[in-house]
Amino acid sequence: MNKVKFERIQKKLKESSVGIAGLGGLGSNAAVALARAGIGCLVLVDFDKIEENNLGRQYYFLEHIGKTKVDSLKEIIGKINPQVELITHNIKLEKGLMEKPFKDVTVVIEALDNAETKTIFIEEILSKLPNKPVIAASGVAGYGHSDRITTKRLGNLYMCYDGKAKSSDDDVLIAPRVSLMANWEANLALEIILGEDK
């Protein structure tokens, strides 16, 4: 491994922050990946509690059932990388105020479940924080077909995308595919923060 490059990357990551809206399958897995990579600060936003059926694809454990996602993820990340600054908001994002927790982050990751809320969130961040890169995902359901996933960019919106995947209403959500998309989002965040560091 190139130690000089690694140290340079670690320094830049420690000076950066990522905000994550939604801590389900995408958000919890992306947060853990970024913590392992050495991000300096994570702003974690979710209002929900963990249910047993979440464990098949979300980065939680049996002992977290019934606890809030923000508190549980804070505990998990604290065991992985206690140097990450964690700012948690146990709130439901409200229309018209969705950008508030993310004003000071370097990059925003959208990891919300509801399609309508996702759209509103992306629109609000892009309009109210016009210089803030936003990473979102579409086509998470199903399994296999990893070769169809691509990144589409529209201005400051980066979309992890599989245009042929069915909606989650019509298909299943299974850990490998969900984790793949979550890590795609986390990897995109690193790409935006670090640029082409060679």
C-alpha cells in the first residue's frame, strides 16, 4: 500500500463531513463504510426505531431492536472508529426544513425509503444548498445484475442507478444488493471529497 497517499487521504477525510438522511439499509451501511474509511464527521438523521425485520439488510443487531436508529448507529460506529465525530438528529424530516441538519456538511447522502419524501428532499437540498453535492440511489430492489448499476450526474446530483430494476413495492430488498448500493453511495462520497488523488 502507498503509505504517503494513504496518509494524505486520511488527512483530507478527517477534515470532511457527510450527512446521511435515513438510516435504514442504505444509510446505516453507508455510514459504517464511511466510518471505516476515516471520515471526520457524520451527521445522522432518522426518526425511526429498529424492528426485527430490519436486520436482514440494515447494519444493526438483535440487541438494538426497539432502540432508535440514531442511537444504535452511534453505538456501532463508536466501536468501529471512535475518532469519528457523530452528530445525530432523532427527527422526521419535514417539508420546507429538510436542509437544516445538513448545512455544514461536505456531502449529503439521501437514503430515504419513501419515494415522495426522497424527491422532496433532493429538490430542497439542491435548491436551498445549491453548492452541496447530493448522492441518491434508485433501483435498490432485487438481486444480481450488478453490472447494470451506474452513476448518473445532473449538476450537483449524483445518482447510483439501475434503470431496469423493479421498485421495492414490486420486488424484494435483500442485503447484498442493498449493501452494494449503500457502498456505491459511500464510494461516491469519497470520490467527491478526494477528487482524483493519484
